[in-house]
Amino acid sequence: MDIRGAFFATLLLSQCAFANEKCVGGELRFTFNKLDIKTAFSILADFSGNKLVIDPTISWAGPLNFGCTPWRTVAEDLARTHNLKLEIKNGTIYVAK
């Protein structure tokens, strides 16, 4: 299993651990103590079925915590928090400085 697969598996397991709050539709639970932002966007792309094009100079790693939040909202929040440009069109997520 590659690193994205491992993170995605952790993400799915974290959803199962909280039976009282079930995520629906395109929502996901996103809880990591330390995660690289490129990996975070990669997980979102995999979850949503989109491709990802991300500026290789983007870097940040830290805690991320979202509870039953639509994947698009997570992507928009990450972009806004880190002053990044986000565009989602034609099956591709574009992230740039």
C-alpha cells in the first residue's frame, strides 16, 4: 500500500470510530496530528474522484481536523487558510500559490 493508500485507509477508519456522528454523501472526517498539505489535497482528490495538479513549491505540514465536512469545503478551507488559489473544474483540482 502506498502512502496515499495508507492515509486514505486511516481516514476511513477514523470515520468508523465515531459511530454517533455518521458522515453522509461527499462528507468525510479528516483528523491527522501532522499531515503534509500536498498529501491532504491528494487524499481529497482520491476521495472525490478528481485528478490533482498542485504547485510543487507549496509546503506546509501540521494538524488537520474536520468532522463530517464536505470534501469541497475542506479543500476550500485549506486553500483559504494557506493563501492558495483553488480551482476545481473538469474533474481536476488545481492548487497554486
